[in-house]
Amino acid sequence: MKKSRFSEEQMVTILREADRTTVAEAAKKHKVSDATIYAWRRHFGQMKAADVMRLKALELENSRLKKLLAERDLDLEILKEINAKKW
């Protein structure tokens, strides 16, 4: 996926600016298309910049916990195989 030139916090800030003014003015000021503003609005909705940072932190924690769970399951499978071979 292509890396955006705006961070998610910046996108939300631009969206809040578009709420105060018109979408066309905000798009022209930040050199993006109107369609981009509408796509961001669909993705971020009524989020604030702090909400986006919290969401990012939760996603990182979730991925870390998934990795831990996968490693634990792998360890359990290995132990089951070892126990099965001893008998």
C-alpha cells in the first residue's frame, strides 16, 4: 500500500478543518482532492487526533498479544509431540 504524505493525525486535523470551512477550501489549502477528503471522512468519521493515536496504540498492543498467543500455542504443540513420542 502506498505511504501517505500525511499522518493519520494530520488527516483528522484536515477533516476537522473541512468541517469548519468547506471541503473544497480545505482540499485546496492542503493540496489534496475533494475525493480524498471524503475518503478520509469515511475512514476516520468523527474521530479526533487523540482518538487516532489511541487506536494506533491499541492496534500495536493487539498485534503484540496475538504474537504471544501464537508462540504459546506453538510451545504447547511441541510439548504435546514430545510427550506423545515418549510413550
